[in-house]
Amino acid sequence: MKKARYLVIGYGWRTDFFYRIAQLCPERFEVCAGVLRTRERAAQVSEEKHIYATEDLEKALETKPDFAVLCVPKAIGGEYLLRLMERGVPVLKETPPASSLEEMTALWEAKEKYGGRVQVAEQYFLQPYYAAVLQIIGQGYLGEVSNISLSAVHDYHAASVFRKVLGVGFENCVLEGREFRFPVTQTNGRQGFVYDGTVKLAERKWGYMQFDGGKTAFLDFSGEQYHSLIRARRWNIQGERGEINDMVVRFLTKENLPVEQKLQRLDMGINNNKEWALKRILFLDKSVYENPFYPARLNDDEIAVAACLWKMKEYVDTGVEFYPLKEALQDAYLGLMMDQAIASGEKVRTRTQKWAPGSIR
């Protein structure tokens, strides 16, 4: 497959991922133009990223990208998305696709109206660890999975992981939750390390969603976990023949003998003079994850975002979807309903929405 050439529409911390990946994997990715809101910002990005940048979307499209990466505030995201769909430009939209049920429904109707080719850059199930776990589940080590407890990611990201691990598709569910606040000393964040001992009250969301078939997901999350050095991520997945608890897998053999085995990361460059890069993740005598961008120096989230870009190129070329709009809308809807349950303190039940396969609404 030829390299992926794309526009980056937007500015900020998240758009830097899409620029940085093209710089670190030039044989696979190329940013053919940046699109900014003002001429001044375009000039700044052009100088900083060493690319062509403009405030004019039409001029940017003259570079003939394979697709556009849309990473802008929600207030203007819909405007750009409609313009791109009207012109038949494939779009990789940053998460979340929309913030309210009304916005979600309107976005789906626009996609249907214009036949928009839209995928969403949900990266977590493509991160090495999560991808490895999904492989282990897919190979049957746990048997039928019934429940998952996750304390690692929020809202729609968590819903995406829940549905993939449990295999529940677009089933409806009942949700209930609460929010608490606890003091925590800040250690790290998007702006870097914090050493002054600042203590803040951090929200912690607790909730569950039980799907109609009985499978259940438990959420326990604080935003501090994304960067904190003293708030670990945790998860547990249970199936009828085993469980995964963080990096440890416990399962029964065909003879019903218990086995306990850790997942093993093979990171090159540790204590030697090789390039630093994740090579693979091993389980027993098998590789359950191979880094497709080795030996580029990408962290796990960058690997996942790069996978979104590469799969978007595959979608443009072949039509094979990796995270279509309907999936993203369902996960955003579940995240929204969880927030409603937490805010109300009452049980909330989901309803089948327009984007669900087979919906007659």
C-alpha cells in the first residue's frame, strides 16, 4: 500500500500527534497540507512543522490528499465535516464525533444524506496492550467473557473498549453511577512534570452498564490517571475459563489445569544500543501483538494513532472499515448516558438509535 497522504485540519496538542507521526514515519505518512482558521496561524504552523499550511480549505484540497484529519473544536467541527462530505473527501474525525444526542443524530443524518466516508480516530483498542488482550480473548483462552472492570480511560473511550471486549455490538443496556472527589497531589500533565506538591480535588466516576444479554462493564475512572505517576491504571476481564488482570492471564487448559502467565513486552533499546521501540508483546510462546511501525520511536498512543491513519488509508483504498461513524456514535452515546446516570443518581436505560444496524427509527 502506498503512503498515506492527508490534510490536518486544526491546531493544538492532539493535532501534533498527526504531524509528529508523519515526521517519524516518513515512508508511511505524509502531511500534504495543514488547514488553520487564520492566515497568521497558518504561517506559524508552516514554519514550525515545515509543511504547506493555509487558512483556505479549497487550496489545501488542491494537494489531492487521500483523506482529511479533522481535529477542531466541536463548535466548528460540523461545518468542516459537512463541507468535506459534500466534496466527497474521506474524513478521519477526532473523538468524540458529537457531544449531545441531537448532534449525534444530525451527524448521522448528514452522513447518510451525503454518503460521507467517515471514520473516527478512536485509538485505544489499537494501543499495543489492548490489541494484545483482544487477541488473547479472540483465541479463546478466557472462554465466553462476561464482565470487565476498567480503570484507565473515560467515557466514549471506555465504552469502545467495553463493547469490543464483551462483544455486545449495539445492544441496549441499563446504566447507573456516582461521582466522588478525592484529594491527589499533582505529578504530571500535558504541560509536563509538576514538582511543587500542589494538591487538587480530582473527580472519580464510578458506574456500570449491564447489557440486555447480561454482560456487564464496570467503570472506575479519574482524569488524573492519564498522566499521574501515583494513580495506576487497572483492569480485570473475566470469562468462564479464565481472567486477565492487568498483565497477568489466568486460564484453564483443555485438561482443566490452571495456568498463570504474564504478558511480556519486548522493547528494544533498553540496556543496549539498539533504537528504542516496542517490537512485540508475547504471551506463552506466541506473539499476540507486532508493532507495525517498528523501529520508529513511537510511544504506545502514537502507535495507536498511526494505526488509525494507516487503517484510514486502507479504508480509502479498499472500503474496509476499522471504526466507522456508527460505532463511534454508539460509544459516544453510551458515554453520554453514563454521565446522565451519574448526574441524576438514578438508573438510565439506553434506546436503539438511528445509526444502529437494523434500526427502524
